[in-house]
Amino acid sequence: MTDAALRTEQHRPAEPAVLDDVPGWFWDHDRHLFEWFLTRQEKAGVTGDLLEMGAYLGRSAIVIGGHLQPSETFTVCDLFDSDAPDDENAAEMEMSYRRTLTRSAFEENYLSFHDELPEIIQAPTSSLAGGRIPAGAFRFIHIDASHLYEHVVGDLQVARVALQPEGVVVLDDYRSAHTPGVAAATWEAVFNHDLKPIVLTEGKFYGTWGDPEPAQRDLLDRVDLSEDCDLTVEVLNGRRMVRIGNNPLRIAPFRPSRHHDRLAAEAARREAEQTAEEEQRAQRAAAADLDARRARAAERRRPVNVAKRVAGDLLPPVVTSAIRRARRG
């Protein structure tokens, strides 16, 4: 194997058996809400394309792609391992993603759960503006690309044009301390550009430029919602928002990858081999201990040692001490 091939093999991501094996920051309550919104649309007969702006290694894209209907298109836009378009974005990439984020890793993860890749645009999300994607064609858009205010503003403008009237947009990191640019762009869109909150989680903002109330009613009525979701209602500037707690313990897991059974069998085989090896080590240690005890017993049975013990037992202590001193002399 060449040095280059060896380096490639060393950095190859492990095959995921389940969704949690794919690196990323996408928690179960948000996965549940993604599937809740997408399934709700499908049950209502809504069709439209799907878009993710910023994908990292594919954890959320895998979930979105599971809801792709016939005639729909799923588009993923990410820089992956391309150079960032400006210094600030390049610094953000270098700090957070550069060592791990590659297009090939994304593709391998995605294909572990799906038969075909989405349409991939390896470019800044700003490249989607200006008619690159069709207006009004999308039912669900996830924005999780740059955290810089100017970029998020641009991504929201793209989403507003691209979404259907009742389409859903999701913004990641809208309230994290290290992403104030996302918070500023999100709430600016709410107060100045008619974006309406539907539901908030610890990490994501779910909104629409349409009417949020039908989805909110279904959430509060717990239509197809996990029993363990903790819901509260807030009012902001006269508008209702639903908040969902971040500990839905009984959410069903996402379906396993195509590698799951093989990886599970390999793990079981390794565990059995390790158990057998530990048992063999224990048996060897026990045999060695038995051999040592037998050797000590045989040594004690040697005639000269028997005589010593008898003498020590029968002779007075003074005589025994004298004999020992004479032997040392």
C-alpha cells in the first residue's frame, strides 16, 4: 500500500451501524420534529422539493432523505472540503470542521442509509441565490451552514423565495452563545420580514412565512407526537410559539443502516473472541498457580526438608538456634 493510500485508509470514517454513529449535532427531539413535519406534509398530500444548506457529515440529511417522495428532489449545498469564499468563513471552517468534513465522508454516510445520493452542490450557500434553485418549489428547508450574520441573512432570503407558501424552514443554532450571528438574523427575520415561529427546541427554530397555527394546533393536540415530549406555549409580540423539551426518552430510533447486521455480527464475534481469550488467560494463570503450589509441596516433601521441619518441631528452641548459628558460621 502506498503512503497516500495508507493515509486515506487511516482517515476513512467508520461505517455507521445506526444514525448516532454519524458524527454531528442533531439530537433525537429535533430528528423527531423533522420527521413529524415531513410526515405531516406527506399525509396532507403536500409535495415539494427538500433542501439542506450546510450538511456536515450527513446526520440530518439522512433523515430528510428518508422522506423524499416520487418526483421530488433533495438538494444538499455545502462547501465540504472546498475553500471558503471569504476570510471570516475560512476561519470558521478551519476552527470547527476542516479536519473532518469531506464530501466523500458525507457520501459514504448517506449511502449507508439510502440507495442514491441527493443532488449535491459543493459551493457556498450564496450560490443558490439568483435563480439557481426554482422559486416556490420547496416544502422543507434546513439552514445549518455558516454562523456569520451576513451569510445567514442571505440563506434566509434564499429560503423565503424557494419555499412554498406553507413550507417549513428550520434554522440551527439560533440561540447558542457562540453563534450570535444566527440569532440576530433569525429574530430580524421574525420582526422585520414576516417569518413566523412554529416551534422552538434547544437548538433549532422551526418557522414559516405562511400560517403557523395549523401545525401548532396539531403539536398541542399531540397528533403523531411522541408521548414524552414536554410542550409549553410562549407569546412573543402577540404571536404564539410552542416550545418542546429536549428529553423525549421514548422516541423511536431511526432505522439502522445497511451495515448494521454485518457490524453487529462482527462486534459479537469480537466480543466472543475476547471472552474466549480472557478465559484462556484465566485458565493459564490458574494452571501456573497450580504448578507453583505443586512445586512448593514437592519441595516440602524432600527428605532433607522433612528432617529440617521435624528437627524444628522436636528440638528445644535453644538447640535449634545453636544449630542455625553453627550453619551460618
